Amino acid sequence: MNEELVQRIVDQCVVKRERHGTTVDVLQSRKFAELIVRECMDVVRDINQEYGGGSTVVNAAQEIAEHFGIEE
């Protein structure tokens, strides 16, 4: 697993909260999931550019977005 990528995404999803007088880090799981899906969409787009823009790959990124309910 690409630990650097995962850490970058986690860093965008952690917020500080006060709980019983203590500050804790809370992972926003929905945001984490959305960023993972967006990363997948970016991979598909990169492949599309690398291989000359075939419509099948372009549609794959859109299908991923629609499947997970992500608006671009």
C-alpha cells in the first residue's frame, strides 16, 4: 500500500475535537471515503491520458463517480 498517499488523505480528514476535557483526533470517514474514490478517478484519468484518450477509460472515471455518488 502507498503509505504516503494514505497519510496525505488521512491528514485531510482528521479534525480535533474536545471530549471530556481532552483533545482527540477524529477521522471524518465519509470525507476519507470520498477522497479515496476521487483518487481512483484520478488514476483512471491518468491512464486515459497516457494511452491516448480512449472513451472506455473516460467513461470508467464517470462510472466510478456515479456509482459512489461523487459530484465532479
